[in-house]
Amino acid sequence: MRIAVRLTPRGGRDRVEGWAAGPDGRPYLKVRVSAPPVEGEANAALTVLLAKVLKRPKSAVRIAAGETGRLKQVEIEGLTRAELEAAFGPPPAGFD
């Protein structure tokens, strides 16, 4: 499953803040990590956090697009919609 994530580096402690929708109405998951956005540290922290919350191995979570931007597409192997909703609540309308 692929989900959109808006990552805020240097955001205090690592946490998932929940779902939001962009100006175009597309839903994304808001995530903060304490790591800085240098040398892939924030991206690595994001994949570790999502793997932990979703109870997946780190190798099952990868950034598929947007490595250098705040808005990313994250691919999570073997994740079902029910597991996604159990972890983060139901996504807003417009989620694929």
C-alpha cells in the first residue's frame, strides 16, 4: 500500500499527528520526527517510526517518491486498509 506523508523534520519528538488534507483535497498523514533533514536522517527516522507503529520490519517501509521534499509517497509492503485504519484512524475522503 502506498500512502502520502507530510514530514516535518526537527519537529520535537517522533510522532504521527494524524490525517489531514492538502489544498487540493488529497489526504496525507502528518508526521514529525526529531531528526534533521540532512543526509537522509529525517527519512530514515520516518521509515523507522512507521515500521514501529505498523508493526512491520523496517525493510517493509520505503520512500517511493519525494525523498527531498516534505510531501512523500511511502510504500508499505503487505499493509491492509484495516491495519492502516487501526493504526492511524480512518483516512479522510479521497484516500485511494
